[in-house]
Amino acid sequence: MSDYALHSAYDNAAAVPQAPAFVARWAEASRALRAQRPTGLDIPYGEGERRRWDVFPAAAPHAPCFVFIHGGYWQRNSREGFACMAQAFLAQGWSAALPSHTLAPDASLTEIVAELRSALDVLQAEGARLGVTGPVVLSGWSAGGHLAALLADHPLVKLAAPISGIFDLAPIRQTRFDDALKLTEAEVAALSPLRLALSPKPHLIFAGARELPGLRRQSLEFRNHRAENAQDGYYEIAGRNHFDVLDDLMSSEGAIFGEIVRNFRALA
């Protein structure tokens, strides 16, 4: 398969013409949420403008905490435009926290993973000061889904919920997305959840039924890779593409929100 053909197989924005409208809607909703909850914004977890958290504590510090990692093929976007992904959990009485990370090419994927691991370390060490001491559900979308699966072994995490994730990095090396990432063979081996030993933490793996075939296949292969973990779940959300699948996370009536809450309660 040529580089161009493989790029098209993973180019979600090109496959969904309405993608810019979704991103704009998320940004507007996120601005409103951040304006309503200004305490806890822009908390540093390291040096650099992008090594920051937005933390939204619940009334009860021991409430569960929904941590969401934004997507953008590790080279676009930031937490500010995705705060709305936490709105249903906040309404449920949970805490929420969203980190940004340095973007490629200013950081390698190895460095991005290390940054976000350090962010979770800071949340663990300073959670009491921030009003967040409950167990973490770690989620993320697209590239953020990859990062959520990869970081599920962190001690804070009780449940991982990757959405439309990338679980094998090898195909990405054959796309234009790798122009900024410059993935190495060693990174593909060390940072592809499909190639790693299983984390015992339960995973809920979500994908839209109208995703590009490569994305759906990656999610299903990751579920098959983890087949021995009976606590896992695999869900294709009917009628959803790579972007509107997040409607089922933002809404308290959404399938993704409902499955996360139901499965978390079952673990308690």
C-alpha cells in the first residue's frame, strides 16, 4: 500500500467533512464550562506552557475522577478545547481533570508519554491539595485513546476507557502524520499497546461503527489482544463516526458515558 493510500486510511478529518464544525462546537462548549469553573485551571505539572492540567474538583474529594486526554495525532489540539468531554461526569458528581502535553515535532512520542505519566504522578502526589483524591477513570480520544491505554498501568487508574484509539503505531509510520512524529522502530515496539503485555486494569474499548475501517480494526484487534481479561468490554457505537462518537461521552444519555459509569460502579 502506498504512503498516500495508507494516509487516507487513517485521515479521520478528511473522512468526515463536518469535522471542523464538531471541533468548533466542542471549543465553544468547553469555553463555557471553563468560565463556569475557573478554579483549578492551568495547573502546571512540569516546566513548559503545555505541561498543564485543568482540574475540576467535585464537592466530595473522594469522588471518582474522570481524566480525559485530547486527540489530534499527538501534534494538534489542547485540553482547553475538550473540557466539555467531562460535563456529564461533573453533573454526576465526579471530579474531572484534563492534561495538555507538548506536541510533535517539539516532543517525540516517547517524551509525550513521559510527560503524561508525570502529570498522573503529580495528580497522585498533590491530589489532596487540588481536591481530587478518588480513583481515576482514564479516557482519551483518538491519539488520546492510545495514551489512555498506554498509561492504564499508573497506580491512580482503576479503569481505562480509550475511544477510537490507535493501538498499533506501525501503520502511522506510513502516513503523513509521521512527518512530525518521526516514529522509530523502538517506539513502535515500546509504545504500541497491541504489542505490550496486558495491563490487569479493566479496559472499555469504544469505536464508532462508521469509523474508518483501520480505526475500527485497531480497536477490535486490541480487544482481541486483551481477550483473556474478562472485565474488559468492546463497544461499537451504532451510527457514529470518529467525531460524533464523542456525543455519546458528553451526554448523560450517551452510550459511552453510561457504560463507563456502569462498569465503574461494578468495580466498586
